[in-house]
Amino acid sequence: MTLIDVWINCPDAATARRIAAALIERRLAAAVNIFPPVESLYHWKGAIESAREIPLRAKTRADLFAPLAAAARALHPYETPGIHAVPAVAVTPDYLAWACAETESP
């Protein structure tokens, strides 16, 4: 089983908590970290924008990326939320077992 970290930037803490809770409740992620605010700079519709955002990192199985991304998109207010995954190159066996067990349907 492959573990991934899925990164999602949110516009505020309330959105971040709502998405994090939904991912955990639906067992789409074993754990979600909510980070302190960051300043993001990006191109949007022909202009350079900046925004204060709250990053999330959801720890899950690679095979759950599509349903996790769909759930996050449904709860996210952005027109085009950034949702991307980074593979975990190495994971301790006990953590991997825990993460897999927590993301299986009950």
C-alpha cells in the first residue's frame, strides 16, 4: 500500500477545519494536519494575487486520492482549489498499518 500526503490550501481556519473533519469522518484520511497561516502568491485570471491561506496535509492511501479530492472540492469555496499529493517515500511499517486501518471502511 502506498501512503501519500495530500496538500490543500484553504482561505480560512473554519474552512480548513470543516474539510479536515469531513475527511476524517468519511475515513478518507487517517490524519489531517492544519498548519498556521501562510502567504500565497499566484497568478489568477491574468493578475498576480496574494492571499493568506491555511494549509492542510491529509495522510491517506494513494488509492483514495480521487474520492478525497472530490470531497475536499465539494466543501471548498475556491473555484480552482489546489489539491495535490506527494508520495511518502518511506514510512515505518507500524504507521503505514495504522494509516491503512484508519482509512478502511468500518
